[in-house]
Amino acid sequence: MYVCICKKVTDSQIRRAVAEGGVYNMRTLRREVGGCDQCGKCAAEAKRILRSTLEESASFENCATASS
């Protein structure tokens, strides 16, 4: 799904950027993926996707660490 129509950024691109590392806040998201800097209408949804992906990633890491 397109999150930022102005820069053609999808939710998958955001999730992939978090999974590959380096993207941990909106500033790094804008730098690495683009978007959220033109009209700004997408910023809230991009932030929601970013947060949920970071939380999922942290939960997965905690589970992996606990099972080791």
C-alpha cells in the first residue's frame, strides 16, 4: 500500500528499511526511504508503520534471546 503518494513510498519499503537496520525514527526514514517531506499528509501513517515495525522487531529479538 502506498503511504506517501508524493514520493511513491510503500508500507513494505518502510518495513524493509527497519528490518535491514538503520531506520529507527522519522528522520532516518526520510533520509533512507524518502517521503513525508512534501505535503506531510502521510507522516502520521508512516510513523504508525515505523513504530509497529520497530515494536515487532524488538518483540522478535526478545523472544529469540529468551529461547537461547
